Amino acid sequence: MLRLEGLSASYRGLKALQGIDVAVGHGEIVAVVGANGAGKSTLLKAIAGQVATEGSIRFEDTDLKRLPSHQIARLGVNLVPEGRRLFPRLSVEDNLRLGAYAKRGTADRFKPLELVFELFPRLKERLPQQAGTLSGGEQQMLAIGRALMTQPRLLMLDEPSQGIMPKLVDDILAAVTRIRDLGVTVLLVEQRLVEALAIADRAYVLQTGRIVMSGPAAEIAGHADVRRAYLGI
């Protein structure tokens, strides 16, 4: 579904990615793991058309480098960014409905609400509440729910566990698995190595802007170098 070849990217004047080759197949959860500053977020921004790049970014038969961000999103490539970027003064319901804006004019544009409420029942309970008054975990649920309103084919998640209590992290990662099972391909950037690799099919380890290891997630999780570098074992 997605293929990056020789991808390099600069962000705020600094070279953040160098010679990245990544492939994501239909129906997979692919994790990108690594320490702070490795370039994980820049990788997702590059795919979404938000940073300057060199190399190739193809989504099926489409060259994404030729398209602005809003057209990439309309193709079904949606990024849930680090920090969530909600509209804090708007209600939960309004934030969700705004996610369907790109589908305006279609009869079923609000149909994904059913899926969002199935995945995240808390959001249905808080529809009139201002988004900025939700807990960190609930805000992350809302950010993912808003992305699902676009009916994505490739959902990119940037650090969905950041700043969230452990119980809600489990709920959110379980929802990511469910989203994949419903046919949405997922590219997951995450610092929580164990949790990310537990739900991923394949993984890439990113270090200082370069891919240093890739393969089945279970093999990456059991690799001695990875365990020493990221788990201290």
C-alpha cells in the first residue's frame, strides 16, 4: 500500500531522515520505534506532505510527493499527530463531525460515528463536553475518532500513548488492533517498545534518522541489541 524509497527529509533546517526504505502492506500494523529524536514523527509528517523531502513516497499508484497535504488526506492517508491538535473549545461531537468535513456532500459521511462509539464508548457519554476538558486518554480517543471520521485507508498514529495513564494506553492499543481488523492499515510510531511490538505485524527501528533494523515485530522484540538499547535488559 505504501512504499518509501531513499527518503530523506529536513525539518526546521536539520536533516532528520536519511535514505529511508519502508514498505507497508494492506491490512498490516507496522510499528516504527526508536528513541526521542530518532526522526519518527518526521517520517509521518513526510508521508503526510508536511515537510520537505527527497526520494520516493508512493501510496499504491500515486506519487504523494506531488500532492499537497489536503489531497493526501483525501486519498485516505490520515495522520493523528503528536499532541492531538483538537479544537479544545468545541464539543466532542463538533470535533468528530469536523472530521467528516472532507466527506461533505456524501450521504453517509457521519456513518463512521457508529464505529467511533463502538471503539470508544466514553466519547458517546461526553458528546456535549468541551474537548479541552477531557482527560489525556479521552483526548487521544477523540483524536483517533476524528481521524476515523475521514474513513481512512491508511491511519498514521504518532505516539498515541504519550501522557496517558497505563489503563487507557491498553484500551487505545486494543482499539488500534480492532481498527486493523476492520480493514484499515496502520502505521504506528511509538516509544513504548514492548506494547507497540506486541500488536504490530512488522517493525522498523529508527536511530538518528536511519533504519537500523527491520523485520517481523516478534523478532525485533526478541533481538538482544534492541532489548539492551531500549529495555536495558
